[in-house]
Amino acid sequence: MGNREQPVDRLVLMVLVSRARQAAAAGDLATLRATARDMLAQLNRRGGAGALADADERELDRIYDTAFPLTDPADPGDVFDAPWPTTVREEAAEKFADEDTPFGVHLNGLVDAALDRGDRKLLRVLAVTPLGDVDNTSQALIADALQAAGELDDELVGLLAEDPYLCRDLAGHRKPIVAAATADRFRPACDERLWQLTSAPDADWDRLVSTAVPRGLRFVLRGLDFTGNWRVARHLGAAELTPAERAELIEQLREQPRERQEAAFTMRLAAGDAHVLLPLLGLAGAERLLRLIQAGQAPSRVVRNDRAAILAAAAEVRPADAERLLKLAPNDVVAAALGLRRKPIMTRVEKWSPVGITAYGMLPPGDGETVLDRWVALRELRRRAEELFPAPERRRQHAIAVDVALDHLAQVGGYADAAALDAAGEAYSPTPEVPVVSVGAYTAAVGFQDAEAAIVAVKGGRALRSVPKAVRDDPGYAALRERQELMRGEAARLCGRLRRLVATGEPLPAVELARLRATTAGAGLLPLLVWQDVHGRFGLLGDVDVAGPVVAAHPAVLAAAGLLGHWQAEAARLRLCQPVPQLFREWYAPTPEEALGQATRFTGRVIGGGAAVRELASRGWRLDDAPSARATRRAGAHTMVLHGAVPGCWGAGDIGFVRLEFADGAGPVAAGELPPAVFSEALRDLERAARAGRRSVGDHPPGLARSRAELLTAVLGRGGSDRIALDGDTAVVSGSRATYRVHLGTEAVTVNGGRRPRELPYGFGEQMHRALYRPVADQSPATTRLLSRVLWLAEDEQLDRSVLDTLGLATSATAPCPSCGRVHAGR
């Protein structure tokens, strides 16, 4: 099945038919099975249909019916346990086919029944039978069941791996569809296929791009010697290595030319263990700087960098070594922090490069330039977004780059954050006020709607949902658009500060609060959060004492006070869209066991190291490999220490989170003695990292699932459907057509107690259900899409045919509709 793009070879088929005759004459059943597999592989190629002569088909039917006689047509284990699809067996197999699939013999229902009965013998037969189709979801369920029972042997793995696409999916290349232990059984087969595909220098990258990262030193050595497509070489050179293989690579490179050593270093950057080669390159001591270089860049987004950390790491090496390292592992933002590459960075800014703009913010001021002059220049870049980029997505990328650049510039200027820099910038060069635009009965001005900067049109004292055409055609509308773009930037930078206030519990002094409320962004966003005043009272900004410092309430603090549910219900009643995650933010509390010591809830989970380490590094964790694998982060007076199980170094292969410890200046601190927000945010970081490196299909972020359940509960409390109930992390929907179970962590949807998740149309749920609202302005659409799906499934009488098809509920109606007399599909 792995050569579908290749044409069928009729001469090979003739040889295989002859081999089948000889094996039958000799009674060699093993050869007959192997020959059947080879013939089916040929027939599955392009042009394979009809490639066998009728006489050969009849002869093969006779041979295989004689060698593998069908004794019980009512027993699926007997019917499907045959290497060749003879006519007799095909007729018997049709009786077991799924009823809702008119074309072909689909056996997914039979797989489900075997799983329910625990019939592992039948599962094994169905996994490789040529008499019907078993989709990849069913194959994943079979593989996991047999692996859990210790019956996924090498023979079956080899048979399943003959289909490279199935093997790739089972190995978890794109996303996990099986448990990590099951996926690991298929990795060697994927590696062998990659080894064969790259045996010649003309290896086709288009065929390799979808292959998993290989394992083994042989791939790295092949990548170093590869003379073909550089992408192929890079893919091979990033193979996962064991500690012993890593040590062997170092020894093999020790006497090699510098060019080969540097080539190996470049290849190992993607593998996460390039730092072990630094001593070989004469760059010992630059490990911390290299980690910051790698953590401070991402392939599809700009990243905020910590200037103080960069300068501290650079101080550990000679300036010349830092420059050399940046040539081997380029990062313009890190180079800018060190005052390097000024001219190339400015060239990138002139070309509107997002990375160049973020690096521009990190550059020290030039001759005659001040930080506030740079702030004015970046404000101008933000203002021109509408003019420069008509495409909304490109305009959004540009705006994010400018906001990150201003965050970097705040660090250069010694400001507390970008919002504080904005305040100084406005005092230095005030943004011109834009007058209200009046057109007939309409007036329009820049303000806030649902925590987002917007042009608000008013008629007769009532805010309109959209801006009328008469206002958009007015000459003053362009100035409103420019002011809106600037306001979005101010709001984004203020939101950065609000996120920190929520996450840390840092008090906001009354004077600073008053200053922020005097700004347009502060006046629009601050009233949308829940605060706690010096008297311990919680409330919206207008309901607490602002004469003293206030604290943005963390959900873990509200939960500890027994008030989280109340405020979530109040937010649903008000349809409160908050500027940053607060009331429906993921939160965590120690279990009774953890409260007495350490957090161990992630122990034993297999996590992909590369993605997890990038997530931890982006959240401020410092990663150390020696003397033991540890990740540390400070939160006020407390330090979190994560002990890891890693293959020699963080990020190089699968890792595990062993335990999370806490300490302050006096020594270890039990989790139960920590401020609730400190514990919660540390666990949130780990859950985000574990989610990024998810290796097993069943792994899910429980904190995210709970926050979604809380939002659903709050929405249903406002008069939602009585067909929806919660069962742990699962929403159970009792529809009129079926009962659906929607997992709020994995987002898997199952029907009528079935095991297989249904692949719903991506657009299903894009239209937000009328009962739902956006709880956070910049929230990922995944949550609202998932909860809209739950709410729409509760009204499954209204689902269209495409959704019913994917749910397995569509039927062909033959009776006319009593209302209109027509026949409707899917009724």
C-alpha cells in the first residue's frame, strides 16, 4: 500500500501467480500468505484494478479457498482470517459490513464490537484482513488495545507498517492518535523507510517532508555527508540521539575539520542538543546564551525576549565568542541587545520585516537618538498599518511585531513595562486627538466594545452594531481608523501589564491606578476585571475601594474564597468580555498529597521534549542539564524547581516531569503553604508545556478542560439547554438523534457510547451559538468553537447533512415530508 503512486507491474503479477501455484502444490501456507500480500500491494498501485486476468482470478480463488477453507460463515473471526479476498469470502464478509457505508466493505462497526467484547483475536484478524476497509482511527484503537494487552508483536507491527501513511500516523508524526508506548513500536519502521528513501543523493524532499524525525546516529552521519537537497540533510541531521550516541558523535567530530564540526552544530540546533558541541567549537560557557538564542525565536511568530537575561548570559563569554555564536545560530533580537548587526536590522525594518521590527526595539539608541524618539518612530509604524497592509492577517502580524518591539524598547529604557513607556511617550509627544465625526444623525468616535478598540457609531444615543456607510465615506473616517490602530496598540500593551497583575497578584498602587484610568485604554479595560481592595472585598472597579492599592483577583484566590462560581455566573449574566483571561483562566489547587510537599501530578507522562522546552523557555523557565536536569523560575519571593527525566539534555527527545518543588529564602515550602496564584501559575506553565509536547492520544490539559466546563456551566445557568450535563471533563449531550460525549480537553466527540472520535467539519461551531459569548477579547477561537458545538449538538434536529454524515447519523429518507411533500436528506 506504500506504492500507490507507482504503476502496476503486470510481469511481476504473473510471477506472483506462478509462485502461488507452486506454494499451493507444496502446501506452503506461509508462502501463500506472503504471496497474497505481494499481489495485493501490486493491485493497489495505479492501474491495478483489472490487472489480473479473469482466469488468474478464478485460479487464485480456488487455490486460496482450498488452502484456507471457510468453515463458519457466521463467525467473523473465521470469515476475515484469510490472506486473499476470494469470492466466497467476500460474499460472507458483506454481511458484517457497516450499514451506513454504501460503497465498499467497511468494518469499523465490527472493530467497535470486538473492542467492547475484548476479542483481541478478532482485532488482530481485522487489522490485516484484505476483505474490508478498516480506517486509521480503528487501526489506532486496535493497536492500542493489543499493546495494552502485550499482544502487539513485531509481526503485526511489520504488517501494519507496510502502509507508510498508516505507519506515519501511528508513529504520531502530526498528532498523537495512540498512546506513546504504541507509537514507539512503529518508529523503527518509519526510520527504516526514511533510510531507504535517502539512500541516494536525489532523495525527494516532497516525499520526506511528512516523515517523523528519525532516531539514531546513522542518520546524523548520513546528513553530514549528504550532497543532495539541503532540506533532506537538515532533516537527517536532526535525528534523536541517545546519550551514548551523542557522546559517540562528539568523539567522531573531535578530529574533523572545523567546517564539518560547525555543520554538525547547525544540524543539531533543531534537535535541541547543539549546546553539547560548544566545547568542541571552542565556545565552552556559551550554553546559556545559546538557549536564549533558540528560545527567543519561533518559525511562525515573533517572540518577546528578556534583555537582562541576554546581557547576563553574554557576560559569561568573550564578545568575539558571542559574535561567532550568533553567526552559527543567528538571532537578530539577541544581536540587537548586544548592539550588533545594526545596519542589517535597519534594512529589515525598511522592508517591514516583523522580526526586524522586534529587533529594532531591542537596539540601543543610536547617536543623537533617545528611547522616546524610538517610541515615536514605532508609533508611526503602528499608525501606518492600515496603509501598508490591506490584508488583515498581515496587518495583525505587523501590529504584534510593533507591540513586542515596544516591550523590548521599554527594557532598553529601563521602564517597568511597555505601558509605562507609553505614558512617558505620550508626555514627550502626545498623540493628536481625533475629533468626533458627525454625519447627519450619526456620530462616530474611537472607543471600546467588548474590550477591543473600535470605532463606535451612535444614533439617537444608541450605539450601533456596525459603522454606517455614510460615516465610512466621510473624509474624517481615515483619521478615526488611524486612531483606532494606535488605540489597539495601547490596549495590547496595557493588557500585557494586566496579564502580569492577574498572574502575580502584584498590588496596583492607587496613584498608578488613577493614572491608568485617566487614559482611554485604561478607562475602557480596567472596569472589566474583578479586583480585591485593601479590605479584602472583591468586585468590579466601581465597587471596591480605590483609595488604596488594589489587586487583580486570580481565579485560584477567588476559588479559595468560595467566590469563583459567583463571579463566573455574574460574568455570564453581564456577558462580560474581559481584556485578559481572569474569571475563566485555567487555575489549579494542590491535591491533599501535594499540599504537604511537592507537585507530582505530571509524573509518568511521556512528553515531547522539543515543543515542551520551547514553551517552558518562553515562560521564563531556566533549563539546566547538569548536575541534574532541572528547570527553575522565580515568582516574587518563591522559586519553583522542576526536576526532569531527560535523555541527557532538555529538548532532545522525550522527557518527563518528575516533580515540582517550591522554596523561599528560608528553604523548602510545601505546596499548600504557597500563595494560591503562585502554585496555580506554576502548574499552568507545566500544563501548557505538556500540552505542547503531547505524545499520547489520551493526554489532555485538565485545567483547560475545567475552565471550559466552568464557562459552559455559567452559560447554561443563564437558561441554556437542559439536554447538557457535565461528567468530569466531558459534556454529555442528550440530543433527539443520539447521545454525544464531547471531551472538553481533547475536543473528541463520540456518539452513542462509541469509542471512535468523530471528525466533524471544521466549520461546524464557527458560528457562535446565541447562548455563548466571548469571555476574553483575544481568546483562541478553539474554546468558543468547541462549546458552540456542544450547544448546537443539543439542537441536533437542526444539523445539516454534512454534520450528520460525519456523526454517522445520516440516513436516506424515502418517506415524503408531511409538511411539504418532499424527501429530505438526513431526516
